[in-house]
Amino acid sequence: FGEPQIEQYQPVYDGALDTNNLESIYALFRDYPPEGYHGHRMGLGDVVELYDGISEFYYCDRIGFQPVVFTLREQPQLQEPSM
């Protein structure tokens, strides 16, 4: 089905965790979601963002986590009214 598109995702949790291990994060959000988590139990098709100065995204696939690069589409520039 191609690469996941950033428009298909919305943040459901933003906070610091005690780990950057993707399998541990998966287990946490599948079995014991932290307070403030507003999503479903983590599963296939979900994306995790790790942030340590730069963002890295990982797609939850049948065989584990795969790195994914989201390219942000340029927003059209609004023209200011002229007089």
C-alpha cells in the first residue's frame, strides 16, 4: 500500500518515557497505557515518533518497526489582498 502518509495520523500522546526501545514502547501502549494517552491499544499500522533533538518515525509492521520518513507537503502561500 506504499508508505504511510502523515495526513493519516494524529497525535494521541505526547510525553517523555523511560525508554526509546520500540518493543518496550509497544508493550507499554498495548498493555498499560500511561495517563494522558487518548488512543487505542497500540497495534499494526501505528507510528511512533522518537524525539531527541530530531524526530525519527517508526511504523509498526507485522515484522516489527520499520523506519519511515514523512515528507511534509508545502502549504500553499496565501496571497495578501492588494489595493
